[in-house]
Amino acid sequence: MKIDKNTINKIARLSRIKLDDKESEDYIKDLNSILDWVEQLNEVNTENVEPLSNISSSILPKREDVSNDTNSSEEILENAPDKLEGFFAVPKVVE
Amino acid sequence: MNNLIKGEKHDWEMVIGLEIHAQVKSNSKLFSSSSTKFGSSPNSQVSLVDAAMPGMLPVINKYCVEQAVKTGVGLNAKINNYSVFDRKNYFYADLPQGYQISQYKFPIVGEGKVTIDFKDGTSKDIRIVRLHLEQDAGKSLHDQNPSKTYVDLNRSGVALMEIVSEPDIRTPDEAGMYISKIRSILMYLNTCDGNMQEGSLRADVNISVRKPGDEYGTRCEIKNLNSIKFIKQAINYEAKRQIEILETGGSIEQNTMLFNTSTGKTRPMRNKEEAHDYRYFPDPDLLPLEISKEEIAKIKSSIPELPDELKNKFIETYKLSNYDASVLTAEKQTSDYFNETINSDPELKNHAKIVVNWITSELFSLLNKNNQDLNNSPVSPENLGQLIKLISTNEISGKIAKDVLEEMFSSGKTARQIVDEKGLQQVTDQVEIAKVIDEVIAENPKMVEQYLAGKDKLLGFFVGQAMKLTKGKANPKMLNDILKQKLNKKN
């Protein structure tokens, strides 16, 4: 797999990151060298092997269904650039 | 049954599949301890996990996992011992993480099926593809301010079960029956409150049209419908739209649509940029979810009687029709009410059909008229049972019983009290009825003549007169019999 200009633009757009031409070139180089390195894994035969989701052998910790009854409003909105009557206010999203 | 839509050159068939989002009825969210209570003030139930503050880690709610398994069993589905949580990546103002934790390749529940019952006694299976657990997003309010969108994260992180059907549905009615059946199963299991108005249960509808027998056509997805009425409306409109395009030589573009509830129309979502590039990958913050056979068996053993089992039991025990039994079992409160009524007196078991009718037509219409719910019905099952017993033992007539029920409904008195107070007992004394009939015959010699001359319809007139004299209390069958006897003797 090779990363080209189109792919890097698409990834940048999906990540909401703005890249100038110089940066795109740098990222194409960097990402390609990472992919080349990872591609060595293709030498291993993985037929009939289920994809691995996690390398830890421990068990998923679970919690009981207990709710904490604290009012989070003030704390949660503390860093919001804009708020109104307990809501986050963001630029209009029209759908 | 004809499921086809008439077209210009040939008939069209709809092919419909549903993705139902059912909110798990739990106290706290799927990966945090925030409350799930509906209607609280905005952003008051948001933990640092729900707001996606850096460094916060999700911890799964054990109860939500159990409810998903329970629901899977209720859908006759395969429970997977091993499932994985993935990140579904997209940007939206009400999704602080920038991804939704969901399940992609390995869902917690696999293939299953549910059965829907038609009025004509037939039924149909709708296959389920899967059920998976995922987080809900926050809520955006677009109409409060011309330049701003307001965001409330209370719902962010609440546990949802997404139930995906195969495209086995062929009509808007079937779609409605399918979601009603799923809702009914969820409510019997008590894994979701089924409240569509509050958004605890909502659906995305996939729909395409085809010439019967052809391959599936290109489909469109209508997002986020929260009532059965809207689901049917949206399907009807969308099918018509697609047929119109195809019949004028166009082709369908696969699209995500929104349904406008005030115009009844669908339109494509404006934001199609990078449609569906969700870049799913396993969430590194969560280990795979493993459930042992023992745990599954334990959950299975805790499952209450489900609508279909109960339906079969009603058919067998009380000889009810498939349709009557499915109406009774559609909602748990109805089957509970029926059970309590029929068990309130051993006699009633022989009059099951009458009990069904009194609940589903008489009582339901009173409740409807007064905007009330069976759960807080002013007439208790025991009292309704008493009323039906008065009918079945001929103490009062069915007609008078309707008035009695209305009074029970408004006054809260028992049937017995009302019947005794007002002296409504049916007159079943032969001599007394005969006396009244003699009176009616004597007062209407002309009518008697006409009747005897062949005007059979006049029998109703005599019955009416006699009923009037007895204030409606004469036993109708005895009245009829004696009246015919007496009139014919005149011949």
C-alpha cells in the first residue's frame, strides 16, 4: 500500500486537520515509511487466524449499575467557549 | 394478500429492513456512572468520561451487558460468548469523543427471528441479523437560535441496543407490526421502557423497490423515526418517490434521507461529504467482552414468559383465536389484566372469549375516551370479573352490563353494588315476563294482526315494548321465546 497526495488529503479532511503542501509532502514520506515497516508482517502466514483485538490476557473489568446523583452542569461547562442556559453553544450545524 | 404497488408498466414490491435503536433500561450509562434519567436539566448528567475529557477511561456496565443478552434470548437469537467493542469515527457537535463506541465485526448477539401475526390468522417470520451494544450521542437543538446549535450531553453515553433486521419486510404495515412486536418483547423482558415519544425506541428504515422476483434495487436509508405512524408515512412516501424516478427512466442514488414530520416528505441529508467512512477499529481502551456459558444459562433461566409463549398458552388453555390471543399479549399490561380477571373467579375460565371482548372492546374504548391507561384503570380486574360473572349467570343482560361498566368506571363502585342499588337484576321469572307480554299484545291488537299476516319484522317492535316495560331487565332470550310462543298461539 502506498500513500499518495489524494489519500493524505482525504485523511487530513477526515481528521479535520489542515495541511499545507510542505506538510502534506512530509506526511506522505513519514506515513509511507511507517507502512513499509508494518508491511513486513505480510511475510507471516495468517490464514485461519482470527484477528486479535487485544494483546492483554486479563478480563474486561465490569461495574455495577449504580448511578451517582451529582449535578455536573457547572463543572462540565466550565471550559466551554460559549454556553447558554446550561447548553453548549456551537456554530450552527444544519441538517 | 396483495403487497404490490400498481405501476405504469408493472407492479412494484417494497423491500424493507429496519435498524431499531432501543435504549437499555438501566440506572447508569454504558461506560460511566452518570444517571440516565429522562428530562433532567441540560448537561447535569455528564461525567468526565461522557464529555470525553482527556485521559478518561470507559468501564462497562455489567447490567447493560446482561440486558443485551436477555434481549437476544427474547429474539430467539444466538448469544456470542465473545464480542468486541469498536470505535466508529465521525465528527459531530454532539459527539464529544469524535467516535461512538459500538460493536462491528463481533456483536454480542447474532442471528435470530421474530414472528408477526396478521388479522386473517396467518403469520410471518422476520429474521434478525444481529443485536449490538453501543453508546448514544448527545442531543442537538437547532431551532433555538439563528446562528447557534445548542448541545445537551445528558444522553451522551447512554446504552443502546441496535437490532438489525434482514430485508424481510414488504409493506408499511408489516414494518409497523414488526416494530410493535420488538417493542412488546422488550417490554415483557423489561430491558427497554419502549417509550417512543421520549426516544427510548427509534428506528432507521432501509427501503428499495423492485419488480417482484427481481434482484434487490438500490436502497435509501431514512434516519431516526420515532413513531410507528411516521415509519409508515416515510416508507409510503419514499417508495412512491423511488418508483417515480424508476418509471421515468432514472436510477436511484444510494442515499441517507431525513423525514420531515410536518410535510410527510423525505429528502436527502445535505451533508454527504465522505459518506460513511467510519474507519471502525477495535477500541484500545476496552478488552473483548467474554460471557461464559454459565452466565448465559443463568440469564436464560431468569427470563419471564414472552408474548409468543403466552399467546400459545392462551390459545391452548382458553381456546382463543390466534388473533385474539395476539391482541391480548401484545402488551404486557393487557395480558396481566386478562390473567387477573380470568383468575378472579373459577367460573370465568369457561367464558374466556367474553372476558377478551369485555377487555379489548368495552373497557379499552372507555379508557380511550377518557385518555387513560390500562395500568391505572378505575375498574380493577376483580371488579370486571364480577361484572362478567353477573352476565354469564344471567343475572344482568349484556346490554345493561355496558351501562353498569360505565358507572363502575366513573364511580369506582363494584358491579354488585350498582346492580343491587339500582335493581338491575334481569327478570328471569317466566310468569312475570309472560304477564308483560300479555299486556303488550293486548295494547297493540293492530300490530298483532299485521304480524300474523306475515310482517315478521314486527317481532322487534314487541320485544322493544316489553323491554321498555321491564326497564330493559327482561332476559332477552326468554322474552323472545315466550313472545313467539304467545303470538303463534293466536294464529
